[in-house]
Amino acid sequence: MKKSCKRALAGILAAAMALLAAGCDSASSGDTSGNATDSKSIGVIQYATHASLDNCYEGLLKGLADEGFVEGENLTIDFQNAQGEASTADTQAQTMAAKQYDMICAIATPAAVSAYAATKADGTPVVFTAVNDPVASQLVNSLEQPGTSCTGSSDVLPLESQLEMIRAFLPDATKIGVLYTTSESNSISVLQRFKELAPQYGFEVVEQGVTNSSEVATGAQALAAKGVDCFNNFTDNNVVNNLTSELQAAQEANIPVFGSEIEQVKNGCLASVSIDFVALGEETGKIAGKILKGEATPADTPVYTVEDGTPVYNPDVMEQLGLTLPETFQDAQAVTADSE
């Protein structure tokens, strides 16, 4: 009799536990179906501290949130800034690779190159943004079919629109000066395209290469001494990170600097046909989110590219240079250092 009671009690307990487990499974899958995402850990390397790259990071977080990944909830982010030093980016990438994060996101070409070099062997996904020419940087085989563990977004500068703007502001100009960093592959490829396009608008491009931040000031002075009518910036991280030095040299020569995006214009460049880097970062975050969820792979995810820009100008700088807003750019957006 006692044995029978024990067997009955054991059966009741087993049934109760089974019902409880089934209830927990139902609760965990019923109310959040299609919305739940597993917790992930990612590393983010931003190559330098300047507004356009900061905007990319802001957009990256938005895009990840759009895909259901929110920092502090189901996403852990190890954010590092290389402060414009390639060797620092290399070390940061190697550390992240050793920690076996689910992904590394890289903001700007040098950061992406470092991240890919550190993870290429183990195949950790790398999602980049603000990389002007990912093919030339050997991050992907093609924009349409990356074929590697890398993908992301590319800021293809609207160079023809920029040349049209320079010609409109400076109808008599003949020489455009370009300051660039010799180790930044993105700048070299953009410079080549710019030199090919410039003659169509009646310009000669005069270039001045620098190797590090300490050479930006002297490089800008040397470029101004070559008799250029203006400077034109690309998204060269070293130059943009030391924009004040370039602007000072241009001011001493009384020539304008045309920027490559809105933040440079806010900070003292005359004008630009500007890409929205927050929006670029957001598209990148969406790509990263889909890869983290297993809905896509870097090898088969096309690189998102943006080629259209918005004309912006700084009225304070324009007045200082004694210039007027061209008729063809009357609808351009006015921005200053006080603009949000």
C-alpha cells in the first residue's frame, strides 16, 4: 500500500512539473513572437573624433534599435576610439577579436581595415560605415557581392556636384588645392576620380600629401603657397580631424575651403554638397542587426551606397570672403557654428 502511494505521488509530481515547464515555454514564446532577439556583444571602433564620424555612430545605434538591438537591454557594446592612430585601431581590433565578439563595427576606412585584418582568419563579421571605396581598401570583392566577412555602407562623395558648386562660387578660379593623407586609401582613390573630373569644369587639381597630424598645418601652408584659388576637402580623417590648422592656412591666404559634409561647413568651410552621415550610419545599423539575427551574411549583403548630397553653405564665412551666394544655389541650406 505504501509503495503504491509513493508511486502515485511521484506520478503527480512529475505531471505537475511537466505542466509547469510547458506553461513557461508558452509564456516565453507566445507574447514576444517575432520580436525577441538573443543578447549580443559587439565591438565598435571609431577611427577619430570628429562630427561626421560621431554622426555615423549615432545613426548606427538607431539602425541597430530599428532591428531590435538596444544597448543595455539585449546588446553590449565595447566602444573604442582610435584617436586617428592606425596602430591604435590595430590593437583595439586585435583585442576585440580575442574577446570573440559577435561582430565588430568600424567607422571610417582605417578602422575597417584594422577590424578586417584582425578577424579575417576566424570570419567574425565586420560591418563598416564611412568607407569611401571598400573595394580599393580590399574589404570587399565588389559592392554588389562582397564575398568576404565584411559589408556595410559607403559614402560615395558627389564629386561632380561639388565641382559645380566650386565653379558657381568662384567663376574665375583655375586651381583647386587638395590636402590628403598618403596612407588613407579612401583619399587616394577619391583624389584620382577628382583629378579625372576637374578638367571638365575648367580646373587643375594641385595636391599636397601629408603623413600624419603634425604635417597638416605645414602642408596646408605649402598648398596655399602654390597659388591655388581654394582648398577642397574629402573625408580624409587626418585632415578633417585637424581642420582648424587647414582653415587657418586658408584664412591667411584669403581663400575658401570647400568641405565634404555639413559639419565641416559649420566649423568654418565655405560650402559643401553634403551627405547625411546620421542616415548613412542608420542604414549600416540595420545591416548589422540583420546579420546579428542570422537573417543575412556579410558575403551576400550588398554594400549600401549614398551618392546624393544636400548643398549647404556658411553665410558668415561667405561674408568674410566677400562672396555672394550663386544664383544656382539659392535653395542651399545656411548653417553656422551655432546650427544644431
